[in-house]
Amino acid sequence: MLDRLHSTDQSLLDDFQRGFPLVSRPFAEIARQIGISEKEVISRLAMLRDGGAITRVGATVRPNTAGASTLAALSVPEERIDEVATVVGCEEGVNHSYLREHDWNLWFVATAPDMTTLSETLTRIENQSGLRVLDLRLKRPFNIDLGFSLRGGAARSRSNQQADLSVLREIDRPILHALSRGLALVPLPFKALAQDLGLNETSLIERIRVLCDAKVITRMGVIVRHRAVGWSANAMVVWKLPEEQIVAAGEKLAEVPGVTLCYQRETVPGVWHYSLFSMIHAQSRRDAHAVLEKAARLPELARAEHQVLFSTRCFKQTGAQIEHRPERLA
């Protein structure tokens, strides 16, 4: 689909997934770089958002820094998939929900302001669905930045640096929550957000810059819906490895072109023994399997048991919930 979009839209989607200008008029700066007007940048981004190609212009926040999060799954009978997906999707803190090809078939990311609220979310889902929730907490990231070239360009650097949590201030929670939900598509988006939060624009921009430098914000820019722009063959590949091999394998796996996410998660004894997770985003299953074959040939993954879980439906994709706050229309 990407090649069917106007070249300007392609640039907005591909070139501004990170490094969003932290200036008073960011869309004017993007316009200057592309060679069009600020008004057209805002209009095109609004059309891309409304058409489902992007979720927002804003931030992705490193998991378990300002808030809490987990990856979870349910084993749902086929005849109940829509019913249970609705139960999951109605939870404010669920920001991603997918159907995958596996006995554990409904996967979702749950976010919350704190661990207590997160646990309450999972308990409600269990009670309302009558199904066990598989709770797989993050242990170690190797790459948690999903921004990648939609044109198949050069690989970007991995986002696995430790976040500096010492920079966090109380005011950062509402800032991060708002950025996770998206900036208003107006000429002065930071001023609009500052007014909403009772701050001044200069102070807000400086706090965002601090949070980006500290890796609390992993990416600031255009957040793409990959399935909507042709990257629809998305596979979660999970690997079973001894604990002492995880770090070496994870670091190498994250470097394989086409592997877009990589991290270690908790296991559940007797239920789920795969601890190394990776995502492959591709335009076809054939392409995805080609990436997997390269990964499986790594010496660090030699003969490692693994499973491939292709996603077949997307039920929900929004920003993380970092605080309880009424949403502002962008």
C-alpha cells in the first residue's frame, strides 16, 4: 500500500517516525524539510490518522518506567473470540490486542499507572471472560523501538539502552500520558498541551527533551499502523533457551534485519516456557519466514525450540495508559 500513497505521505510515514522537532511549531519545521506548507503537513497527517495509516503523532514510552505494563494472552475458544476480544478491548489500559495463530490465541498489552491497577485489569479480564490470563512480565529489553523503514532502507540503531529514571518528576506522568495518546494536529501543539496541563510551552518542551534524552521516551514522532500500510505479515516468534544463553542470543537476534522487536519475558512453569520474544514485520509470510530462517541460523539460537505466532486480526491499537485522565480530542 505504501507505494500507492502520495510521495509526501510516504515521507511523513517513513521519515518522521522518530526525531519529532521539539520546537514551538514542529509541523512548520517538518514542512520546511519536505518543501510544503505547514497547513498541508497538518492536513495530510490528519488524513493519515483518520484513514487508519497512523495511530497518532506522539510518543512511545519505555515500559515500566512512568507506569506499569505487561504482555498477556488468553486461550479463547473460536466461537467466543469476538466476545472475549470485546471484554479485553473495553479495558482502558489495554492498548494493543491481536488474534494470533496458537492455542494461546488472543494476545494483548495491558498498561496502567501502577502495578496494583495493572493487576486489577488482568483480574477483571479473567473474571469477565472466565478464562485464565497468561501474564508475561518484561525482564530485559534488547530492542523495544518498533520504528523501522517502510521502504526497506538501512537498519536503524537498536533501542536497548537503560532508561535514566532519576530524571522523572511528578509532572512527567501527565505529560507522558498525553504524548502516548497523541498531540493535537494544530500549528502549536505543545502550547495546546501545555495549556491543558497548566504548564508553559517552553517548560513542557524542555521536559519532553529531558525524557527523550533519558530514554524514558523511546520514540517521538509518527506512530504507524503497519498492517494498514502493507506490512501485514506480522509474526511473534518465541524461543526456549536456558537462562544463561538469553543475553547473548537476544543481543544477536535483535540485530537481524527484519526483527523489529526483541526482549526477554517471564515464563510460567508448566504453561509457557518460552522466554525470548521477537517480532518480525514483513509484507508477506514468505518474507517473514525468510527473516526467521536467518535468525534460526544464528549460533546463539542453534537448535533452540521456537514457535511462530502470526497475527491474523488486530482488535485494538492505541497509546499506553500512564495515568487516569479524561481524554482530550486531538
